Amino acid sequence: MIPKKKPIVFLLLIITSVILRFYSFFPAVMDHDESTYLIIGRDLAQGKQMYTDVMDTKPVGIFLIYSFFHYIFGYSIFLTRLFVAVMIGATAHLIYLASIKLINEKSPAFAAAIIYLFYTSIWTKFGVGPNAELFFNLTTISGFFFFLKHKKWSYSAAGLLFGIGFMIKYLVLFDFIFLSAFFLIRELSLNKWRIGKTSFLKYVFAGIGFSIPFLATNLYFYLGSNFEAFKYITYELPSKYGQGHNNMKYLLFLLDFLVRFLPISIMLFYALFSKVKMLKKWQLQMFLFWIVGILIAMYLPGKNFGHYSIQLMIPLSLITGLYFHPNLNKGRVLQLITGKKYGIYFLLASFLIVQISGISSKIMNNDKPRQVAEYLNKNKKSDETLYLSNYKHIVYYLLRTDSPTKYVHPTLLSNPSHAKAIGIDGKQEIRNIIENNPTWVVMYDFNNYVKELIKNDYNIDTVFSESKVEIYKISD
């Protein structure tokens, strides 16, 4: 039974999100990008400058968010991830409101919200790890909701919200362009391809709203001392950072996504191709247009990271929710599983499966990075320095120590294509770090390049054989 009052729906979705993601609050590492956000966010909160003292390839928005987290929560990874769960619940609630606005039916709206929570709470690389997509999805669905209001002021608000998302990750541009283009084209077609000044200005103001966060960020760095670094990361790097496109790999990546979420995928296609048309023609066109835009955004980087698909989960959730539309005839078997009588048990069983699999894989297993951090904490003196080389950089955060390089994410140095994209010699940067004689060096899975550099001046201190981690200490 769906609560009638919106505040109760909101609280229910927040609680559901927290329950589904609870197992993910404990491990030190859920995603290496999150580790980078935590470290750089802390450094910004402590006064360091983005793109000068610390470097990454992403826009500044996600790091400002984590800087705020550090200011509020300190070093508590648990509280940070709890807040992320609440934010995802809020995103689900906006999906619920957007669905109500579109089709005026509570059952598919609530189902769409729950489906989004399941999408983002099952697979580590597809939503459980706190990736940037989870944050900009909140701005995307907020902007979409304001577009649906069709008020003069709401277009400016929508543009501003998409613009904030753009400063978290630039791929939000495709959501904004494709949705605003669709609404503009639809308005033109309804008015026999004529548009009045007032209608046209709505989209102009949407564009202005979108540009405000970007222009403000440019102005901030222009007035500071690190505009050149910001300019390179913002305007030049995106064209260099992508890899060659492989159409077959991309298609297999999309197929993998559908198979990973097979029950949802079945409901998605059942609702999409049902003879009962639950969407108006323009609504179906809008969703297809939006999805095409996102698929292009996912394709352009030339990489098939699971978290890219999170951007796709909002429109897919809204469509899949239609499976629970009261007018849709699902047949006896499907109705038995998903109907009111047994649907709640099916849902509870799904909750239980997510928790058991999550707890067994994320909590019951030994937390290797924490073990390494605990060992170093016991043996490392406060004035001694540390270089983690290719090991998990969250250890810097756990030990509350600085990275010896501004390139916090280790792949910026170890991956030749990443190093080339940001305009550095990765191996030379590693040599510079070793020449500064860090007291401790940690290596994962026999890092031959670093091992060669330290062989004459370092002795092995201990080995975590199960996790293939070696810890070296400089010779006295």
C-alpha cells in the first residue's frame, strides 16, 4: 500500500535507501574514485588549492561536495556514506514526483522510485560505490521536474540545476541539451512551428541558468592564481582523455548492464512494448530522445566503466515503473509475483538478498586497506613519510596523512594514457617521489618499476601475502 501523504513517501524512500545501502557504510574502499574525493575534499577543506596543490581530471564540483562533507563529518566515512544514501533517497522521491507529474498514477510512480533504489544499491561498480553520477543525478531529476512544471521561472531553475550538475561531471550537458531541445521542438510543433517571444525567452533563460555555475567557476579560478591549470583541465583535457571507441565493446557493455539487472530489464521491456499505451506519444518520444542523449554521453569517453550507466537509471526507472500501472495486464504468473498479495513478499525477499550478498562480500571479508593502515599506524612515526605507489590510496586518508604527490589517484601516474592526457611523465613523477626518500613505500602485486627504484635503499618490512601487499622501509 502506497502512503497518501508525500512526506511519508519521502521518509519511506529515505529509510529504504539507507537499509539497502547499509552494508556499504563500513568498508574502507567502495570505489577508488570515492577515495580520491575523500582525500581531495579533505585537502580543500584544509586550504589547499584545486588543480595546483591537488590534481584530478574531474570538474571541481564533486570535490567541493566532499570538502563540505569533511567540514561537517570529519574523517567519518560511515557518516559520509549515510548522507549519500539519504541523497539517493531524495533522488528517488523526485523520481516519484516526476512520474506523478507525467502520468498521475501513484503505483508506477512509487515503483519507479523503488526501482531506482535497487538500481543503485546492488552492484558495487553500478551505484553502490559513491560515484559522481549519483550526485549529478539529483540535479538532473530536479531540473527535469522543473521542466515539467512549464512555468516561466521554472525553466531558469531547471537550467541552473543542470548547470550545477555540469560542474560535477560534464556529461550532464547531454541531459540538458537533449531535454531542452525536445521541449523546444515540441512547443514549436504545437504552435505550427512558430514561437512567441515569451516562449523563446524561457529557453534562453534556461541556457543562462545553465551557464551561471560554469561562468562563476571560471571567474573564481581567473581571479585566483591557478587559472592556467583549471583552463587545461576544463578546455583541453576532455579531448585528450578519451580512448579509442570500440562499438562492439560498447554494445556488450550495454548488454551486460541489462543482464545484471535482468528482473528490472524484463519489466522495462514489458512496459515499453505493451499493447496498452500508458504514455502519451510525446512522453514516449521524450524518453527515447533523452535516452539517446545519455547513450551518446556514455559512448564518447571510449571507456566502459560501470558507473557511467548510473546516468541512464533515471529515465529507465521512470519507464520501468509503468510495469506497475493499474491498466497494464501482466498475465497470471507475473501478476502473482508482483501483485498486491505477494508483491510485498517478493520485495522483502529482494531486500534480504541484497543485504546478505552485501554483508557477505563487503563486511564479513577482511578489510585489507584498514589492516595495512593499522599496521602502519602502529609502526610509522609521526614525522615519517609514506608513498603508497599503486596500492589503495584511501590509506592516506585512514592515516590522516598527505599524499606525496598532487596526483592523488595512482592511475594518473601509473596509466600512460592518463599521464599523457594531463601532460606529465608519469614515470618521472614517480622517480621524483622516490628521490625524496619517503620512509615507507607500499606496493601491490609486485610493482616492478617502483621495486627497481627502491631496491638499493629500502628493506622489506612486512608482507600481506593474502592481499599481495608488500611494505618497505628505508634503510637506516
